[in-house]
Amino acid sequence: MITLHGFAASNYYNLVKYVLLYKELPFQENLVYGGSDELLKVSPVGKVPAITTPEGFNLSESSIICDFLEETYPDTPLYPESASERAVVRQIMKIAELYFELPSRRLIPYVLSGTNAPEAVKEEVRQVLNRGVTALNRLCKFSPWIAGEQFTMADIYVHYVNTIVSAFASTQLDWDVLAEIPGMQEWNDSMGQSAIAQTVEADRLANMPGFMQHVKSQMQAANVK
């Protein structure tokens, strides 16, 4: 059985979990937080998520894990057959990560500490997000899925990228970023209504108190140092 290492408050953990559930692969979860010695045994840089296969093979980085699962368990495909269409799916995923998720992630420390990010940081984040908005407006179809008629890895990936954008960028910048892409909010809401997404969300909510306690203890330890 596959073991999924990490914690349910992580959006990257949740997108891998969604893939496992969608492909109906048996797996167990191992609750572990980033940077711990336990996680370093299965993830070279101590990042969440990581998986261990039944054969004892360890793998980290969510996009790499997702591609591994797709290649190893192809019976429920999450990529189109056409090479060009697969490339479009991966392009959407990469742009969402680089120009939506990563800039929004810069604002996480300020939200968790209950403070406002400096205006210089906010402006840098806005500039990168604007590039993402422009690119995704050109690429996303929402007909009915993000890349067209087929449900793909990009639907899962962008849905969990959007959790970071909505929770951190939108609140710190007072800007409804998803509304800048026609069809994005409606598609995102629809994604959240699936049985798999609701299962993942329930587990995320259950993990949040423990995650916040972990964050608090980490901040206290840093202040002591």
C-alpha cells in the first residue's frame, strides 16, 4: 500500500491525495510536518508531501508524485492522449504554480501572524499575479473543465493552487483574484462540490487546529533562539 506523508492543511498534500482517491488507489496517511527528521527520511529537503510505494520507493515534490502515479497507474488517466494536449495541461499547471501559487505563498507568514505585509511585498505579489491572470485567461477554457472537455490533472492542480490564492493573496491584497478570470470561480466552486474534494476538505479542517498549534510552537521556538 502507498503511504502518503504530510499533513492535510497543505494544499500540495491535498492535490496528491485527490489524485490517489480519484484513481482509487489504496493508501494510508502518515501525519508529519515539514522539516522534521522523520520527513527527511523520505523527502530529501523535508518538504510535504512525499510518498512511499509498497516496494519502499520514496518520492517527493507534488508534480513529480502526480506524474509518477499517472505513469504507474494509467487505467484512470488524468492526461489527454495527444502530446500537444498533454503539454497544454502541463502548461496550465506550471503557470498556476509559478504565477499564482508561489507569489501568494509569500503572504502566508503575514496572515498566520495576523499582520499586514509591507506595501513593497504586496506590490511585487500583485505584479506576478497579474502575469498569471493574463496567462490563465488565455489558456483556460472551462468547457466544462479547465483545459476543455476532459477532466485532467490541471483541474486538480489549479483547484488546490486556488486555495492558497483565495486564503492569502485575496485577503492581504483585498483583491478577488479568481474573479479576474471569467469562469474560474464557477469552475472552482464546482470542483469543491465533488465527493472527493469534500472528503479532502473535511480532513483539512480536522487537521487545522493541530497544524496551527505546530506553527505556534515553531514560532515560539524561533523566538527563543
